[in-house]
Amino acid sequence: MNEETIICPCEDVTYSDLESVLSLGAETFDDVKRFTRCGMGSCQAKACFYQVSKLISKRKQIPLSKIPYTHMRLPLRMIPLESLLGEDKEKPVKTSLSEGHANE
Amino acid sequence: MNNQREYEVIIIGAGVVGNGIAYHLSDKKQKNILVIDKGFPLSGTSGATQAWVWVHGKKPDTYAYFTKCSAELYPELERKIGDIEYARTGGIEPFFSVEEMKEAEKMVQSQSNAGIPVELLSREEVLKKEPYFSQNVVGATYSPVDGNVNPFKLLEKYIKANRAHDVTFSFYNEVTGIDKKAGKFVVHTQKGKFTAEKLVLAGGLWTKKLGAFLNVSVPIEKVRGQIIVTEPLKPFIHHTIGGMMRQMQCGPVLIGYSMEKAGYDRRSTLDIIQETAKFGIQYYPDLAKANVVRCFSGIRVIPEDGIPILGKVPQVDQLYIAVTHSGVTLSPLIGTLMSELIMKDTTSISIKDYQISRFSKQSV
């Protein structure tokens, strides 16, 4: 493994990208994920979780088993947006003007 | 972090607000700054957002103007701290009925009078700007100052700039108590005691608890927002779409509109996600076939009257507070004004509407 080794193939995250966030004090996979996009891609960390955890374990001197798993969210695998459509398709369109402001 | 225990300024909270203040303080040569956070940056609200830099339509108009001042600071911030993917895309707030158009006209009028660049777009104008938008649109309000930023890069660049300015960070270190002895703040943490002349509470959702250590009541609410992330798609949403969505520079579309009071429950729920999918497709019908990669949720911190809490805390000398919704939009302005207040005891733009004292006046 060298600096350019790709750890997360979905998001092209390299070993040196991970080192950079570990040096800021990251302690979990999700800390690393938010700073680098590692694990945010189509496989949702299935490919990179183990590699990253091994690295954290080594750097922080904590057993691999103590590294929490990444926060799982629905869907477990990719699904088309339309498959989430419910039954009542006639609902009026929601907008900020009709519903009050939700803008960040 | 080093072994130093005495600081001039301690900031509690390493999100976009706390880091923005640390950045502007250290950029103005303030020395001896410590930033403490109970977790790692981006683990709270700053890391779970669509990260719009949004101006038009905020109420009241004076607050919209305040956010415009912040949006205008982003290009300079990016020049100084590095690439944060700030994009002034322009913001489109669509409507689908004639009734809503009347509301929109009123809003455009009053915001224009307040100095916000905003206009009404016809259906044809919306579709010209956003060719893939739903043909059912009736019109939209539009402002060229709205946009978005990459919140992950924003925090990363803030932290790197702050470290280069000798700001000390202490992550994974929860504050367990605060008191004041001989004119100095004593901040008790999981990693020991720290003292400071000046203390800034910028802990987002957790600021209520921080305030309670000093008998300061911080009237804020928690409001959950749930978001759908699609697979990366070719660029086809060119603007930030008010109330609903945007496309990231690396391709995924973020969709989310929900506001729920669910305490600090950050789970995703199927009912809201289904509704979000429906609205996303109603806005951009071509999204129906796009794959969903993930959902996430974040908890907004919203002061009880909806506008920021900024400035000094009158009952405790040298105590400052900065807690607000729209932290991403406001980060550069809050950083600028709070650093002026802390170092020079004055601000270049008035923050009198945002003082925490407004809440105690109401109860009298």
C-alpha cells in the first residue's frame, strides 16, 4: 500500500486522503467518511470499511472489534427513486410558499 | 492537542459556526484560542445538510438582508481558505398554483424594497433556466445571490486554516461543567479543566445544555430534516431549488423538504422518504429512474422565534453566544461579526435584532 493506493473505489479515495483526516483526530469510519467521501458511493462502504477500520485500529492502537460500524441507512442497495412512490399519487406539490420555509 | 490549560478565548463547538468564529478571530491575529467539541467535526448538524447559501424569501426582510451580507462574503472566504466548492448558482423557488403566485408577488415586492435582488419568473423563464423541470410549474421566484457550498470541504478548510493560525482543537471532549472564578471561565471537560478570559457558546443543538451551566436560558428547538441522495448523474439541475433540492458538483442530487419535531432522533423514516421521493419526481420527472444511494437526516437547531441568537450574554461578563439555523449560510458573517465583537467590542453590521436579551424582554 502506498500513498496513491485507492481504498474507496466508488469515490476514488486514496490512502493519503485517509491519512490526512486521521491526522486531524478522526476516530471512527464515519469521521473519515464525512471528510473524504470514503464509503459514500454506490456500494455504501461495503468495499472500503474493513480497510479503513484496519488503518484506524493501527493508528489509534485500538482493537479492530472496537471500531463502530458505519451508520447504515435505507436503502441497503440502490433502488430507483420511483420505487419509493406511495399509493396516493394525487397529493398537491409541496413548495416553500405553500408550506412555510424549509430553506437551509 | 498540546498541554496548555489557559487560553484567552475558548469556543465550544467545532461546527460551521464555531470554526467560522475561530477562523476570523485567528485571521485578525487573536492568539491563544481553544476550540472544544464533544465529537468530531461534521458529526452533528454541520455534516448533515444540503448546505445551501440561501437568501431570498427569508423572513423578516431584514433577516434576508443579513443573510445576503453573508452570501457576499463567501467568494473572499474561498479565496483565503481554499476550494470549498462554493457555487452562486442562483436560487429558484417554484410554485404550481395561481394562489401561490400572489404570495410570491408580495414577497418579491417587499424583499426588493429591502435590498434583496429577487424577481418573479414566468413558467417559460423557469423552463429556460431549468429545462428538465416539471412542465406543470406555474412560475417561480428567483435570486442570483443564492447558491450552495460543500459543507465537508468548508469544515476541512476551516480546520486546516485554523491549525495554521495556531488555533488548538480538542475533539471527542465533552464539556461537563462551566463556572466562573476570579473573573475567568473554568471549563470542565472529559479531558480536564481549561480556563479562559472569554468564552463563546457555539454548540448548536447542545448550546441549551452549555448555557444551563451558567444559568443562561437558550431558547432553541430541534427540527429534523430527512434527505435522499441519488447516484451521480450528469449535470442537469443548474440552480439551487428552494425548499427542495440541488445537484452536487460531483453528480448526486440531494432531495429533502421535511421539518419534524423528533427530538434528537436522527433515523430515516420510510413515510417521509416516500413523500420526499414523490416531491422530487414532481419537480424533475426524469428523476423517477435515478437510483437512490442513501438517505440521511440531520437535526436543525432553530431559535424559538426563527432568527439567530448572536452577541454577548448580558448577565455574564465576557460570555458570548452564537446559535442559529442556517449556520452554513451565515458562517462567514457570524465569524466576521463575532470576532469584531470579541476583539473590538463593536460590530460593523448591527446585530441588535439578534441579541439573546430579546427573549427575556418578552417574558417581563
